[in-house]
Amino acid sequence: MSRLSGENPESPEQRRAKNNEIIKSQGIKCYEDLPVTIDAEEAKPKSLEEIAARAYSCFWVIQIACDVNNGVYEDSVDYFKPLLEERGLIGYLNAKEKRFLDGTYTLQDAVDMDWAYEALYSLLYALGFVDDIRNASTVCDSYCVIKTVNSSPTLKDFIGRCALRSNSELLEALDLYYRYDWAITEKRLDPATPTGNLNASVVIERRRGLEWIFADEADWYDISMDT
């Protein structure tokens, strides 16, 4: 099912103006003329089913990655790999995620997948489980994420609980995180750049999830994150 706002979609310029005000109110450097994102009527997001499958499938591999960091990989993969197979989720995994199932992952993969909680959080926002993701100062509540996804015993059950947001809502969030990303990129170039309380890793990973919703790429690690 889809949840539509019932309002006329904002133009990209209106969206930019609104988000610029949010950014300035947070004490973040704002590039007023940073290019706009796509029009809501032209945007072609992935389907509710595709987004839900990505969220539900990657969640289980994130647990393995966290257990790598906790030194209990073998026990974790012995538990989660059969679960992924039994629920028919292997085909929804990207290349990095599959490496955790065959033991070819790197330590950097484990770090990346730990941070994938934030990309997943963006998808949960898109699917109606999270009310607001404008605050990018702190990491998401992983226990809330676990409770949300783990309460569904199958992908079909999870899909049935989802309510996909409108294009306008999703593009507004994507546009905001695109502008957050510009600010943290500027800070890397000039440490004096004001970025409020933004957590750079949170910004990048949540933007990755939002970009993936509208991207042609199936693997969100293949998406360009330029600003």
C-alpha cells in the first residue's frame, strides 16, 4: 500500500528553499544555490516491495557484521545464514553482504555494514515505521530497528506492515540529506566550516539509503555520493 499526502507536490525549488531554512536554523553552512533534486512527478522510486525486501534482508546481515566486531562470527553466521536461506532472502543481498555468508568479508566490510544501520533507518522512514529523520546528529536507535524488523517472521509479513511515503516526502528527505552532505564535505576541505551537530557518518549512510530508493543501481554501494 502507499501513503500519499493528498497535497500538490512541491517543486524542487520550493523543496530547496524549505530545506535551506532548516539547515540555517541548525547552524549549518548553507549553499543557497546548490542544485535542486528531481521533480516529484518525474521521480521513479523503487516499489514498496523492493524497498521492503532490501530493508528486511540487509537487517539480518547487519547482525552478522556486528557479531564480527564482537568476535563471534562463526556462531552468528551459523544462525543467520540458514535463516536467510529459509526465508528466501539471499537474492536480495548485495555483494558486500554476501561476503559475510561465505567468509570472504574484510574488516572494512564489517565497519561498513555496522554503519548500514543508518541506511536501513532511511528505508524504515520510507516505509512508514520512522516518523522523522531530520535529526542527523546522533545514530539511530538500533534496538528500535531490531524490534521493528525482527517482529516480522517473513518478508511477506513485513511487506504487509509497510506504508510507503509519497514521492514528495521521500524527495524532501533526500534533498535535505544531500545538503547536509555538502556541508560535511565542505568541513573536510575547511575544518572551520560550521556543520552544527551533524554526525558525518550518519549523514552519508542515511543519504545512501534515500538515494538508493530513486537510483537505477541495485547495489547501494555502487551509487555515486558526490555533492
